Amino acid sequence: MNALQIIESAMRVTNALASGETPTAAEQQDALSILNLMLDAWSADRLMVFTITISEFPLIVGQQTYALGTGGDFDIPRPARLDRAGIVSLNNPSQPLELPLEMLTTDQWAAVPVKNITSALPQKLYNDGAFPFMNLSFWCVPTQTVNVRLYYWTLLQQFADLTTDYEFPPGYFEAIKYNLAVRLAAENIGTLISPAVAALAIASIMRIKTINLPELDLRVDAALSAKGRHYNWRSDTYQ
């Protein structure tokens, strides 16, 4: 489906268009801008992100900080959030070993007294969350060739133009259509929406968020558990 089809459908929902009518060129461009703003906002909502992207990058011996973003050291579009990271040891290339990195807060990074200590494998990672590049600083600074594996929120595809076809996972096109209609009405591109349209917009969003909800581990503190392990409520076992 392309952006123009979605825009026309959303404008018919708001009674701004009758069947067979086409929005003006100005209305098309305004609606396209609103459509992409909506998708950009959804990319910053974990429950609207349908998957976590995993990418791997080499670290340079002796280099501590790397810029993550388009044109940076890690040349990918800057994600809304970096979830986790791991160091990949290449001592055995046929079976690379991934070791989780501890993600430091700003206070924890500030509390590191000597930041340029070197070691074979980094143990911690500080992400400053800057824009347009996230700056990722590793502690310790690696003295051998290793990779870093990053787990980050996948950006939702935006529409580059009105006519290129795009695909989304199940449920997204309905959510895009009815929530775009709500936004078009808010921008006065069309008439007021009906309660039924508002209900469909909310229901379609909730359906997506239900699908995208991450599964959480239910854990019991070791001090409260006789076995000192994690309890799996699904299988009624300790792990």
C-alpha cells in the first residue's frame, strides 16, 4: 500500500473526500507530513516497535568512544533506544562468545575514576543518548580485536513519497489509517471524526501493543526463595 492510498482512505473516513475524489496536491503533501510524523512518534514507543534489531560492529583497538548514527562509526539510522549490548570475543571464530555488557547510567559513568583503562575485553558501556549521534563509550578500552553486538528498537518505515508501496506487519495498516484520520481532523484537514472512528483508532493501537508487549521474567529475590533460584510461573519450576 502506498501513502496516497492511506491518505485518501483516511480522508474518506473524516468525510473530507467522497468515493472517487482525490485530495489536492497541497492536501496530499500536508497529509504525508502528518503521516510520517505519526510514524516517527510511534518509533519512540516500545509497544509500537514490532521487533528489536540486532547489529554487530567491530571495535578498534585503543578506541573508547564510537558515534552511532547515519554517517557515524556505527553507520545505521540512530534508534530511539539502545536496549542492550554484548561483546563478541573472536578468539574462536567458529564459535564466537558473546558476553553481556553492563549498561551504565550517567551517574555510574561519572563515578568511574579512571576511564581509559585497557583490557582484552570491555565490561561496561555508557550511552550518552545524544543526537544526531549516540556516543557509545566502552570500559575498559579493548586491547584486542572484538565486536560489539547491539540490540535496539527498530525504526518504523516512513513514506518517502506518495506512490511507493510499503509493507507493514499485520494490524499496522488499520492502525495507520484510523489514527491518521484522527490527526488529520486535529489539523483541520477534513471534518470531525465520529466516535466509531475514534474507537477504531484506539482499538487498533491496543491490538498492536498487545502483540508487541515484551515477555517479562517473573523473578523472586533469592532471600525470599528457599531454593535461591528464579521461579518460572508458566512451568511452575525453579530455574
